[in-house]
Amino acid sequence: MPFSNDKEEGFENKLAELIAERLDRELVYTWFPEDTGYVPNTIGENACAMVMGYAQGTGLIEDTNPYYYASYVLITRADDTALNGVISLSDPRLKSKRVGLVARTPPASILAMNGLIANAKPFDARSGESQSTIAQDMIAEIISGELDAVSMGPIGGYYAALADVPLNVVPLVKERAGPATFYPITLGIRPNEPQFKHQVNKVLADNADEIIAILEDYHVPVLDREGQLLTAGGAAPAGQ
């Protein structure tokens, strides 16, 4: 969670249901490891017709049009006034703070570029823990005060909303140097099926507001290609 689970409670489950209904197709799930670099089989007999939540531009399988832009986020306690208004990992106010991060992610590189890695606490996705468990551990350390801030992917908004203390969730879209921190999310589909790709792209376009509403229900920051927050209806919230 919040992406999916075998009880079909995640936002990717809801999106898959929407697409299957609009295409009048039976929905059957196949699960695959979340290991970085793993590409599920979309070619051959009994292969997947579609891969949910696939980052655009890998060139390994075919992409649909993006249905949202995801970003890493910075999470702080709302009562930590010293960090109110921080929107970038290059902000000097982070220099004296203890920041949690997932090892080998773009924010880790950016923190290192800004001389902040010495005070950082890495969480390692290769430790055998799931991304969900790591996210919950990081949020727990924010709440306890062990960490002042954490940087994680769009999963962070979901677990921050479940916290019993107010937390600020800021999309990291203002970085001026280092690796990209926000990126388009598409559906991976079989190659050489242009008609199917067209049908799926039409579903994504025709149901954009409903898709954004699904993501908002799970507290996923939904961005446009410029990094501006969107709401269902396509407008940026006031103050953005």
C-alpha cells in the first residue's frame, strides 16, 4: 500500500478496475517483485497486457501517455517552525537537521551534493523490508523526533496522512541540480499493439478527473509536467 495489495485496496487496484471496466475486459492480476530494475514479462503466452505504475522512458517496454507525474517528497512535523517553507533539499535550514532517506535514491545524491549526508540516516530497501515498512518506520521516527525530516517517494503522502500528528508533505520539484526528483508515470503495455495503446490512452484522457480523484483519496501528490500540484478538474490548488 498505497499502490496495491492482494485485497485490491490500493490506488493501482482502483485504476486497473476503472480501465478494465471502460475497456470491457476481465481484470486478472499477476504479481511481480518490486526490485529495482525488474521488468515483468509482457511478451508471449500468458503474459501481462498491462503493467501498472511504470515510469516513462525506460525503453524496456511500451509506454502509454502519462496519467500523473510523481515526485519525491519532503516530510516534516507541522510544529517544527524552523523547517516551515522548506521546498528544496538545498535549503541551508536542513544543514543542522537529521534527515531520513532511502539509500540510492535521487534525494540521497542531492543531499550529498549539498553536504548534508553526514547527518542523514539511510534506510536500505535491500534490507529485505518492503517499501511500505520502510515508509512507516521513517514516519514513526519523524513523529518521535528522532528525525527532523524524511525524503521518500509518493508513498510518503499516504503514510503521512495516517500519522496521529500533523505533518507537512512537500513535493520536491524545485531542485536545480542533481538527478530528477519528479517523473511521468505511465502504464507499461505490450509492444506492437498500437490499437490497444490508443484505446488505453483514450481511457486515461477521458477519465483524467476520476483518476486524479482516486490518487487524491490516497494522498498522492498529483503533479503536472511543470511540477505544479493538480486537483480533480485540472486546476492547481490556491497558493500553488
